[in-house]
Amino acid sequence: MTTVRWPRVLSPHYVAMLIRQQKNPLNALHLFNSASLRHPSYRHNSAVYSAMVDALSSPLRPHLLLPLLHQMSLDSSPAGDPVFSRAILALDRADHHLDALFVFRRLIPLSNCPSSPLCLLSLLRILLSRGLLRSALHLLLSPGSDTSRLGTQGINLLIDVACRLRRPDLALHAFAAIRELCCYPDRDTYRILMKGLCDAGLLDDAVHLLYSMLWRISRKGCDADVVVYRTLLESLCAAGRIELAEEILGKVLKKGLRSPRARQAFQRPVLSVAGNLEEMKRIIDEALVVRGVRSLASYNAMITDLYAESEFAHAGKMLDEMRQKGFKPLVSMYEAKIAALCREGRIDDGIRVLEVEMVANGCVPTARSYNLVMEGLCVKGESTRAMIYLDRMDRQLGCVAQKESYEILVDGFCSEGLFLDAANVLEKMHRRKYWPECKIFDSVIQGLCSIGRIYEALLWLEEMLGQGKMPEASVWSSLVYVLFGMPTIEKDPYMDVLLQDLTMHWVFLVLFLSCIMTEAGDSNPNLAARTYIIHMDAAKISALERSLSGTRKWHEVILDAIQQRENGIDEAPELLYVYNAALTGFAAKLTPRQLASIKELDGFISAHADTLLSLHTTHTPEFLGLKPGTGIWSSRNLTYDVIIGMIDTGIWPEHISFNDSEMAPVPSRWKGACEAVPQFHCNKKIIGARAFWKGFDAIEGLQVDASLDKIKSPRDWYGHGTHTASIAAGSFVSVANLFGYANGSASGMHRTARIAAYKVCWFRICTESDMTAAIDQAVADGVDVLSISLGLVGDRFSSPFDHDIVAIATFGAIQKGVFVSCSAGNSGPMESSIGNDAPWIMTVAASYIDRSFPTLVKLGDDRSFIGASLYARINQTGELPIAYDPYDIGNGSRYCLSDSLSPWLVEGKLVLCDADDHGTVEKEEEVKRARGAGMLLLNRDEQGEELFADAHVIPVSTLGATAATAIRGYYRSTIHPTASITFLGTAYGDNAPEVTAFSSRGPSLAGPGVIKPDVIAPGINILAAWSPYSNPSFIKGDDRRVAFNILSGTSMSCPHVSGLAALLKSMHQNWSPAAIKSALMTTATTRDNWNFSIVDISTEMLATPFAFGSGHVDPERAANPGLVYDIKPDDYLHFLCAMNYTSSRVSVVARKKYSCTRSDGVDRGLNYPSFSVLFHGGIQNETAVQWRVVTNVGPGRCVYEAKVREPEGVVVRVGPRVLRFSEMGEDLGYSVTFIGLGPGRTMGYSFGELVWVCGEFSVRSPIAVSWGLYAAI
């Protein structure tokens, strides 16, 4: 509970301030009640009540809000009417409109302030919006409502309700009473009443109303309204009273105009000559507009009415004439057109109005404009496309997505069965503090239950109950069915906590309903099948195989047993893969019922739902110090056959980088194969190639179409896999470049290594089941090194290791002696964005090399800035005018998003595009479509001075954040801003390495006990082999084809380390994966080529171990590291136990039943080549101790002395400080004690290092001390 210091004299202003500072409404209520108890003379005023109403309204708690309002009514202190009005609106937002009516009819009369128009109008609008017409009418006519105080607005509401209830007599009575209420009818009054009378067939009364209106125009100055005239005239024509319509039309044209100039002599239009009613309408419209009222309001009313009747051609002519008369169209006209087009199913035409017509005519779309398009797309079944417009709405200046916007999307996703997407939209809605109606919650909760996502469903149920909303009975039925009717859910401690957190009232209700539904459980429909990766106990499966004696496959026995148990209720499980090497288990499409049955089997360990993954050189060998024929690249080190398994998009085997002319025959130990597919052949370089697509095929709507990806073969149609494979093990190529850029000879890190390609990604989409199958097959085939440049999709950077299928599968590979290198991810510079962070994986971040591709961007004021580009068609653009939309009026034009730029504004100009999460390709395509002459891509502040170089099809330059700020300022301060781009080719000698901004950062949240990433390696602007099928820019219409391409990403840095690991394996064939990893880490450098400390380019400050790990790889030093930190596979399991993993969770990683012992729980620290120290924080002289064992792989005799650079605020004690080795292979241990000085911090990091030195050997380990990181895990 919140503790406050109460002053001696308490004022309502102070109490209101305290209440508004509280994030928890219950704390606010406690302060509200405590104020009166502590100060008996104190009285709440309207400001305090207003603060409390706001606190209890977001989210709504009606069981607390209603008593508060009752107390406010009884309090002698006057409460302002706006307080009641806000409470009424809050109750309506939460579907408590009956409570809102109770507040108005019972509580407000008790208060000291009488009801005012504000409350009455709020309540009336609520009742009308919900279709409660009779309740609204009763409220208006009740004695206590005092409708007279509402003025014309209240009378209009009354007339509207009466007309909608087909009570024209009451509407006329209300109109006649206007004078008595001392107010005057306005345009809306006549429009509503005229439509009501005409709809009721009371044309004579409608004619009298028109004459009254004409009189008021001439005497009282009331505005004319074309729609009123048109409504009556068309109704008369429809009733056959043509002569009367002609007479009235003449009077309207004479007397119904305010401008004397318009009252000239004219010939009265003749309606009787028209052949049909439609022709009469055309004559009426033409007469009213051409000869009649030429005002913006009249045009707006007429055009909106025409669109409402889907008369597009006629409305279009009106718009053209309106523009000719000098009137600017209103947004409401275009919104009426969009609504009409969407009603007819012409959604694309409606989108064209929103994105082209409105922008071209200077109309800024409103939230309603977007909502109309989104609703049309959702009705058409294109909710995913509608989501784009929600994002655009948020980016547009001055436009805020409304509650209705989110509800439209939630309904759309639910109707398409995309319940996870619906839940994501609901989460965004919740963050905006829009409180959904009950039906929205009901749809999402039921949908999540239907796909087995019970945990998410319970979270939303908790939120729903917390807002005082009651789910429908069908929602409870769905929850009970999933929770109790069938055991489909694996026990999860988080779910247990959530269930306990729900009020006992609801738990009893669930139990009661479960009892009712017990007998109906078997009649419930099947839930949808989905792909699961099933982990089984290896020992139990081995025993089963022995008992079968080869007569049947073990997985067939299991799946047949499941089908028999279900007695044919569900379709047979669809087996996708069987895993035997890296892990024991299988992947299959299973219904929740079948999954529940599998979980009951002896030997079951865990089930993992299949998840999507995404894809995360000429000069780099020289930059890394590799020289042909010497050192690590000497001929004796390149003779041993090492096999690198590439998990990627496949490979292009005919590429020159995979030439096998100097290769020896394939080693006999190789157990793999080259898939027999047409026109694909392996050689002595590429000794194996397989494709894995069953997991991708199992995703609804994402099947591998043979016409799109030719055939299901290992061939790389995309280019990414060919690129990474050549970085790791490409053969020597004497001439390699991209359009002349980066010209030179090319070679992989280990050019004589063999390559086994495993294709798991299709159209840049990869699944965990396919990737697991590839890892399992690669281990079985006999690879030595695995290179994986993949990671989780979106913002899901890291998962607990027992839920991380990459971690589980690669642990199986480590157990078989396979070194695993993975990309760290491209989500930097965000803290803790690291992926692939299991301690047995080599996690590789990205760095710059000393080569760049500079441009010179010169502004019209003679200032110049350095950028980067690979554009090759011209050397200089010449001076061009600049186009830019800093306020983003054009729906994403500031970011050059698809269809956001108008050719009228950017044709022939140099377009400024702000960087965002969308790629460069989309921006360049948009500038090209809009006929821009070129593009300057401006970095965001968090990107710093990062400069990507891409193979552009139009003149483009990327610019750092400093230049971007200066150029935006120049544009705003100059009437005719201009700029030019000069392309300067290839440059060498830059300060390098530097940590890239995009490279993902630590600390790891899944495993904070080790520093991640492990190392950095070249990952930006890397030249390597390319698929001749794919163009170098990824831009549609680019018909260029190249043999080499330049790409950036941790996908490029990972194969650098994979190739170097293969080199070390060639030299030290008895080294374990951990020893190879240790050698690369302890010899990594923290200095650049100018001997300065490595810099983080996103901040331009010194990089930390959470950015570069142990440093930048140094292959020559790694070949002879002196000491290594070796780790056995079981050590990793002990480490997981020390991380408080339960035995069952460790068993998932171990692939067998594993029991954590008491000794496992002692955190001695993993024998890792770096030190991560976790302090809880806020503890006096907090202490941590870690132990390490090092193995001498250098000369037999060597004495190592410890040198320590202590982290700030920490004392480091090493014992012993001297290690004396007498022979190669000897192991010696030491301990390191870390003591936090003083009371200790509560949060933060501090860094240092421990270096063991013996002569030429320097074995370095970084130290990272974290305070308070435990609380974030």
C-alpha cells in the first residue's frame, strides 16, 4: 500500500494531486478514504471526485465507481456536472449503460448540483448509439430531464428519436415547441424532420415545413440546405406529384438562396418531360447546384448524399464543378465515397481514394477515413492487410487510432480464425488504455481456447474480470472444455499462478460448469491440429527399438497406439520428421487430444509447438590477418577434411566459389547424401545437399508451390545460403567484385573445407521443425561444424533453454562433438536483444571492416556529408531539388512507405526518407514508382553513424544520424533546398573493427550467468557468392544478375567464425567444441587497427562485452592460444541445475530423464572463458565466487601470472595468482572472488578483465558485473 506524508493542513488540491499520481486505483481509493479519517474537518470537492472517477475508470471498476458516485451525491460539497458526465461515458465504454442510466436518474438528483445538458446529452448519445430509441425518448420526455435546457441540440435529438420510431406526430410537436423553448431551428433540425416526414409519407406536412424554412431564410437568416430541398422534391416525384415538385423547385431557386446575385431571372426546370424517376432526380440535382446554392456546405451535403446512394458518376461531376468554383473538397466527401465503395466490395478503389485522391487534393485523412478502409478489408477477409493502415494511422501526425479502429481489426482477425493476431491487436488496444467491450473479449478468449492457447486466454479473462466485465456463458464453456474436458495443456507454473490469482468466485463458477459439462465432453468438436516437436527419452526409445527387433519403427508404434486410443475420433497424426541424432523424438501434426495422449506415454519428455524463424568475401581474410601459404593458412593446415554444415536457404552448386578442381576425394567417414533432384549435382566441394520443407508445408496457406520455388530441392533461389556458404568455405576466386566495387580475389575462411548444405528456409520463412530435422540429419551425416544464421521472428529474442528448440537441438550436436556457430541477431542496439544465447553455442555479433563504399552528399549551401552506396550507373547526380514530408501528412511519406509518395510532389527530385523498421528495398521501390530522381536514407538517432551499402537501382545514399539531423534542418530553413550525390567507389583504411548498430546486444535474459555475445566478426558490407537467379537489390523489376553480392548482418559474421572454427579443427583434431570456442574467445582483440579500443558505432563510445563479448576474432592467435577452458556436455546440465531449472526442465535439454543433485545446485560457475557476475544489489559488500579450470595446450613448461583490471566498484581476488604448468595437456584450477564495495548498487553494469600472461601468450577473459539483473529475469 502507498505510504504518504500527510500535511498538518490538508487541502483538496493536495489530495487530488496524490490520487492522480497513483498507478493502482486501489491505492488511490485508499488515499481518498484516508484523507477524511485523518482530518475530520476536511471535505472532498469536485476536483478530488474528478480524480477518483478518472482513477476508477481506467480500467473501469463499477463495483467501486458506483458507491463513489453515490457518496458524491450525498456529500454536501457540490460536485461538478462534468464529473458525472465522465462517469457516465466510462460506464458506457465498459458496456454498463444501464448503470449509466441509474447514475443519471437516481444519483444526480441526490447531488447538490442539478443535471445539466452535458450529462443528458452524454446519456442520450449512448442510448441512441446502442439503438435504445424508446429509452432515449422516455428520457427526453420525462419530467426530470428538463429538455428545455438542451436548446436546439436537445430538440434535434428528440426529433431524431421520434422519426426513427416512426412517430412523426411527436416530431412535429417538438418542432412546434421550439419557440416556447426560446431557441431556433438550425440546418440539422430541418434535415432530420424533412427526412422523417417524407419517409412517413406525410408530404403535405413536409411541404409546409419547406415553406416555413423559406420564410426563415428570408426573415431570420437561417442557412439553406440543398439536401432538405432535394429530399422533398424527390419524394414528391416518387409519389407522382410532378407539378407540385416543379412549383416548389421554382420557389426554392427564387427564395431559397442567400446571395442576391443568384436570384436572377431564369427558366424554371421542367420535370414532366423526364422519362423516369432517375431522370427527374438528375434534373433536380443539376438545377439545385448549377443555379442554386453555391456554398461549401451545400456542395458537401449534396455530394455526400449522392455517394450514400452510390451515384458515383454524378457525385464525381459535382466534385469537378466544386473545384472549378474554387471550393476545396472536404474530408467528409471522400469518406462518404470510401464508405460507398466499400459497401459495394470495391475495397481497392476505396484505398485509392484514401491514399491518392485525398492526398492529391490536400485532405488529411482522419481516423474515420482509415476505419472505413480497415472495415472494408476485414469484411473482405484481408485483416492482415488492414493492420497496415492501423500502423499508418499511428505514424500520421495529428491522427490517433480510436477504440473503434482496434475493435474493427479484432473482429476481422477473429472472423478469419487468426486469434493470435487478434490478441496482439487487443494488447495494443490495452496499451492505449482503450477498454474493449465484452463481445471483443469474448471473441478473443473463445478463439484462443479453440487453438489451445489457454494461457493467453486466461490472461485476457483475468483482464476482463478486472475491468468488471462478465463473459458470456459460451466463453466459460470453452474454458471449461479446454481446462477440464480434456488434458490438452502441459502443466505450467505460470498458469497455476494465474489461476490462483483469479477471484474464488470465478473459480467456483468454472468448477460448477465443469461438473455440468462432464458428460458432454466427448461431443465437443475437434480443435485444430498443429505441428509439434515431441522430445522422448533416448533410453526408453532405445529399449523400445530393441523389443521391436527391427519389425517396426518405434515412432510408428507410438502413433498407431495414439490413433487406437482415440478410437478414430480425430484424423490420424501426420508424421513430418523423425529425430535420432541431435535429439530423440519426432515432429508431427497433432490435435490437442492426440497431444494429450502422447504426454501420458512412458518416455515422454516435452512437446514444443512449431515456430517460425527468420534469416538473421574479398577483403575479410586479409583484414583478419589470413595470408595464403603462411600461418593458419599454411598448406599443412588445409589438408585435413573438415565438413561444415550450412543451415540456410540452400546453395547454388555451379557457382565458381564451389569449384572442386583442387579437392581430394570425398572422405570415407561422410555418411550424408546429395538429394537426387533434376539439374542439381554435388561435387567434391559440396559433398551433401538436402531440403527440408515438411514443417513449412504444414503451415496453413504457406505450402511450397513447385511453380514458385521450382521444385523442392536444395538449390538456392534466394541467395542467402550461397552467400554464407562461400564466406565459411568458398574456394579461391582470383577476380570477384560487384559492379567494380570491392574488386579483388575471394576466398572463404577455410577454402578447402567441405560443405554440406541443408535448405530449411523457403521464401525467407523457416520453421523450427524443419531446422531441427536439418540439425539432426547433419549430425547423423557427420559434419564437424554447424553454421546457423537464423533466429526467432519479431521481438522474441530469447527463450528459456528448455523452450528454445535451437538450444535443445544444438546441445545434441555438441554432445556428438559438433561445433555450433549461430548469429546473434539483427535487433540492436536494444539491450538484451541477443538471440541464440545458449552457453554451448558460439554466439557471433557483427563488426565493421576497414573497407567502405563512400558517397559525398553536397547540399545547396555547400555543406558536405559522407554516406555509403553501391549504385553503379553514374558517378554523380548533379544538383537536384529535395522533396521531403517531415510531418508525414502523406500516410508514411516521411518514411517512403509503399504507395505513400505522390509523383506530382517527388518526380525528378531527390527524396529524403527517414529510416524505420521497414527495409531499404520498400523505400527505394516507392521512390522509383513515384519517379523520384534519387533518395537520401536518413538514419535514426539510435542507428548512429551506421552506413549500409546496397546495390541500388536508382541513385541512393545512406547517411548517419548527424548528417540526417543537419539535412532535415537545411530542408526546413531553405525555400528551394537542393543536393547532389557523388559516388566515390571503394575506400580502405577506415578505423576497424567497430561494433555495428544493428548487431544484437546482451545481457542474455535466458542465461545471464554467461556473457553474450561471445565474439564479433565481420558482418557489414561483406562481398561473397550469390545466386544468379536472384537480383542483387531484391527490388522488383531489377533484371541485373551478378556472381557476387554485398550484404550486411550477423548472418554474415556467423559463417566467418564457422570457417575459422573449421580451421582450428583442422589443426587440432582432438579439441572439443568448447576448446575451439575458448581459443577463439580468449585470443580475441579489443583493439582496432589503429590500436584504439573498439567503439560501438551506435553511441560512438567504447564498446562493452555486452556488445562485442570477448572481442574481435583473431584467427592467427586463436591457432595457438596457450590455455583453453574445456567444458564437457554434462557440465552444461549442472549449470542449468544451478540456474534453478527443475529436473524435468533439464531433462528436456538432456534428451533423457535427468535429476539435479544437491551438488548441482551449488553455483560454482560454468567453466566458461568469460565471467558474468550477478549481484542482487543493495547488499553491503556482496560477494560471489567462481571457479575455473584451464588446460595447457601450449609449450610443456609455462608459468602464467594473473593480471586483473577490476570493474568499477568491485574488488577482484584471484587465487592462486600464478599457474605453473609442467606439461602439455595439464589441468590447473583457480578461483575468483568478486566483492561489491560499500552498500552496492541496485541496478547497472560494470566491466573489467582477467588476463593470464606467459611470454607470448595472453589468455584474456572479460568480466561483466550486473546489479539487479536477477529481478529482470
